[in-house]
Amino acid sequence: MQSDADKQHVLELLERLSAGQLSAVVHLLEAMSDPAPATAGTRRPDDEPVSAEDGRRLREGQEWFAKRGGKGIPMDEVLADFGLKAEDFPAAR
């Protein structure tokens, strides 16, 4: 349990923050207090059956990666197949 002195200290520190810093702290506190990660272990497992086709494709994918040392295809090569470059896409905002 937190002491009243700890809570008071936190409030004093919050008063010193800029609006941007305060927003970041709010997001952090929301993430820390989200009960979903804590209860993730108590959720029912996915009980959807895996078809024979799904299993075959999974094994093929694992084999494909194993043959390539666990590495996929570089994005530049994928884009080149379509005549594109990374510069063709605006940066995420």
C-alpha cells in the first residue's frame, strides 16, 4: 500500500511537468493499470480447430524460414517486385 507521503510526492512531481510530459505519464499510468495483461493467463485458450490445410501451411512456412536461417524477405525486395521503393510511401505520422 502506498503511503500518503508517496502520493503527495507524486502529485508534486506531476505539477512540474509540461503538458506533453503529463500526457505521456497519463498514457503510462493507463497502460500500467490496465487489467487485461494481468488476466490474460486466465482467458480461455483458442479452441478453434486447426484444419489439415492450416497445419500443412504452417509447417511449410516454418520450413521456408528454417531454410533461410530464420530470415524473411527484405522489404526493399518485396517492394521492388512491384516497382516500388520505400521512399514512395510517406512516413507514418
